[in-house]
Amino acid sequence: MIRHRIVLPILAALTLSSPLMSFADTTPVQNNNIAPMIDRVTPAIVNITVEKKAQQTSDGFIPEGENNSDPKKDQRIVGLGSGVILDAKHGVIVTNAHVIDHAKNILVTLKDGRHYRAVSLGEDDGFDIAVIQIKAKHLTALPLGDSDNIQVGNFVAAIGSPFGLNQTVTYGVISALNRSEPKIEGFQSFIQTDAPINPGNSGGALVNLKGQLIGINTALVGPGANVGIGFSIPSNMVNSIAQQLIQYGKVKRGMLGVIAQNITPSLADAMQLTNNKGVIISQVVPGSPADKAGLKIKDILISINKKPITSAAQVRNTLGMMRPGSKIKLEVIRQHKKQTLTAKVGDPKQELKQRINPFLAGVSFRDFSEIETDGSQLTGVLVTNITETSQAALAGVIPGDVITQANGQPIASTQDLINMASKHIDSLLLSVNRDNLNAFLVIEKP
């Protein structure tokens, strides 16, 4: 795989607070003629040819049966796919991760016939998104559409290079939204379309009638040719993942620590819910960001950062695009009353480290800083919940304790406590503030 870090000017031009793609002319279609719109957007669609190691696939779900060589005969195969120019100035192109997976060489062909070698800036298998870069001038970027505002029945066009046939345009409608496909791994919230998509279309564009990108074509169902069902990754999801790949070279996923399930009509009736909107929280991991935020079992989660939640898969997808440390607003219904909770998205590796740590397992805590009545500052880690059988509980730790020191070292944050408890030690000596009185407690290693 060819992989390089992105050049600095791109980071100056693109930030996580601004859309990645340009907003060029988006004149709507006139008189049911999409030709002017297609002529406008096709320069932003590229053909991608990769030389990669031979890989055999067996199922009929095709995120890439897109090669023209026999893996049994060749040590390397040539894979074909498509891509979309996101940033014309810096030659940034988005495609599917599976298109360039295991690639030794990546060749990009533009509509005008120019050829360029590309380097990978980052790939994310979870969302099947990759970003590559070419050094070229006079490029055209595709305007970004809002995939949250599309509807079933909207007309769309799919543009790509099926079977290596560059700049092929097909036409159809959006058949369904928020689709998941059991034969595809990773995060899923697909746009389903009946616009014909064939091998080689992967990484190409799904555009609305204004010529705006609303999805990246990723897969089709069938033995190798279109059968009227294709899937695209929504543009808002693509944009979020692409920006992380450009800035960091990878996607670092956050976690909340909950298990949510869809609310069926029968479940809504049994729980006496007024409607079946949102998802129900069926499990909260002790000590997780959700637990620290006050989320409880049987809460109905109806929005994250004011965006309505309609399925458990959407919760997983939303959190999968957020980096650890991000603060989010959770709107829930608890006992028929709305509440808004604030959670700090956790790092899965750190959360796992805490849960398996013998000193901290079963303990929920959060950062704490407060000015006392005497004007002094109390800083440490507040214990919010604790399992009765945990080592910490056996040592006498109770909810409400503020841990200020561990093994003689000041504790100013949960990370400080986790780091100290992760050392090769046989016991953890805590200095805690309880009801404005200091006490020492020793957690023994089991």
C-alpha cells in the first residue's frame, strides 16, 4: 500500500468545522433534462485502477468483484473502481476503502484523459471510505449535498466506471434510507437506489438533480451485475470520515457504553410508551461515559446533538464518527419526561483498560473540580457509582468520595487515576475527601 501523510496546506484549508467539499454551481435541472447537470459534474468523477495482491471472494455481495485478472494465475491483479474529487486545489479524492485495499500502485484517470499516480492519505474499513491524493492542476470538485435531507422517491444519478467504462451515468430513484445489509461488515446506514450500479462503480458518485454529491456508491447485490438494488454511503457520513482521514490518517472511534434496541409497536405498548420514536437503552456499562452522564436502562434516547434517532444502528453509526473526548447532548425520555444529558465520548481502549483493571473494575467516576466553602479548590475524581462486590467497595470506597491522591501522587483527572491504577502494583493507596473530611483507603489487588 502506498501511504503518505497529507501536505500541510490541506490542513490549513480544511477544518473539522467546515464542509470538505466545494459549493460550486448547483443549478437545478430544467425541463426534465439532466444533461447539463451531468456535463457539469462528470469532470469530478475519476476512474481508479489499482495493482493489488490477489484476493479471492466467495459471496455474491459485491463490494468488489472488480478485477480483470485470474487470481489463480497471477500474483497480482488489476482492480477497477471510481472516485470523487473533493478538493480540486489539493487533488483530494474519496473512494471506497475496498477499492484500494492491498494496493501496490494506484492510477487515477480524469475525464479529459490525463493519468496520475495517487497516494493514500488514509483508509477506514469500518465505513469503507478511503482518501487518496494526486498532484494535478485544473481539477473540478463535486459540490456537497445534505444527505440528511433526501427522501425516498427523489431522483438520483449514479456516475462511475462500471467494467472500466469511464464516465458511465445511470438514473433512478432513492428506494430506501438507513438500510443495513447483513453481508456487509462495519458501520451501515446505506442509501438504497435502483439506479443501475455494476462492478467498477464502487467509489463513484450518487448525485441529486442539482448535481450535488449525496452518496458514494459502495455495493450491489447479485452475482456480478446490477439487479436493481444498489447501496451508497450518505455524503454527510463520507464527509465526516474523510475529514478525519485527511487530518489524522485514520478514524479514531469513540464509545458511549450502551446497548440500544429498536422500539417495536408491541414493545411500546408493553412499556406504555406514547410512540415508538427513538431507541430504548437496554444496557449501560458500569463506569462508561453513558453511566457517568446519568443514562439509565429503560431511557428512551430520541436524539444525539439534536439529530433525531430512529434506530439502534444509527446510534452506533453516529458514535462511530465521533472522536474520543467529544462532548455530546443526549435527549432522553425518562418516565414520560424529557431530559437532556451531556456525555463525553470515551476512548474504547481506555474504557476497556478501566473495566479490566482490578483496582477500578465496577467503579463509575468522573472528573471533579469545585470551590469549597472556605474558598479552597477541591480537584480530583468523584465516585458516582460502585458495585458492592468490587475491590474498591471492599476497601470502603463509596459514591460521593472524591479521590485526590493515589499512591502519594495528585489525581486531577480520571486519566490520572487510570494511569496510576494500571501500573504494576499490589495495592492502591487512595486519599479521599468525604464530607469535607480526608481519609485513606487501600484497594488490594485480588
